[in-house]
Amino acid sequence: MSEALPTRESALKLLMQYNKSESLLRHAYAVEGVMRYMAGKAGEDEEKWGIIGLIHDLDYEMYPEQHCTMTKKILEENGWPEEYIRAVMSHGWGLVTDIEPVSKLEKTIYAIDELTGLVATSALVRPSKSVLDMEARSVKKKWNDRRFAAGVDRSVIEKGAAMLGMSVEELITDCIIGMREVAENIGLKGSL
């Protein structure tokens, strides 16, 4: 195993090797942006958290039936540190892995992975099609409509917020702020 920590450049190269879908790449950039924001807010390593956010769905496009399992294999083959691999695996806890989020980093990626999808979908139905002018109440208005962003498991978001000791509304606000930082890259700058 390599001693060198992965860089964003090496993570992005690996992500691009296994993913071509624009929507999956935008999701990766959104999770990366939110993870960087959350790390900064918590006084943690923004680069590390961002890289884990960027790479978390590495295998999803090519191996959806083996989600997280193939990511683990790929990252191990590329000499990634066990801590990074474990964090990536923990985002699928209870869905595709039995790796329970324990660290603040793991709890954060678990909490925000699904939420970025709900925030993105909420932004796209706004007149501006942007996260730049969106507030948490816009997302909360859509929360109980299970047909809206039907693929988003709201119970995972609720569980993640509880793990972090936050309200769902606080988590949504942080997610929006993190996504604002990468709005152009994720197609949510809109008409602003």
C-alpha cells in the first residue's frame, strides 16, 4: 500500500475513469462541495473530506449492483488509506454496507449524500433553477411529498442529522451553502 495520500487530481482521474454520466459527476461534485464546507465548519481537513465526497460513488455507474463493494476493491488496488476507504463505505450503511458511520467525517457523508439530491431537485423546480437564492424552507416544503425526488430516502437524512446532533433544517441549510460553492460545476447556478 502506498504511503502517499490521494490528491484531488488523482481522485478526479479515478472518478472519470469509472464515470461518464453527467448527472453522476455533478452529484460527486455536489457531495465534494458540501463535504468541504462541512469540514471547514467543523475545523477538519477540507481536502480529505472533499476527496472522500468526490469519490464516494466511484463504482455506481459501472457496477450499480455491487455499489461500495467495487469501490472498496478499486481504492485498495490504488493504494488508498484504509480510513478513506472506510469513510466511503460508511455512506452506504444500512443500504449496501454494514459499515456504521462512527467518525464525524463518516456521519457527515452518510447524512448529506441523499440530501444533495433533494436539494438539487428542489433547486431545479425554482424559477431561478439555482441554489444561490434558495433557503432551507424551499426544500422543507417538498419534504413530505414522497413523489417529489422519490428516489431520495428521507429516513437516511433524518438519521444522519440525528447522528450529527443537528436538526434536518440545519443540515439542509449547510448542504445548500456547500452546494453554492460549486453551483456552476453542478449546473445549479441557474439564471442568477
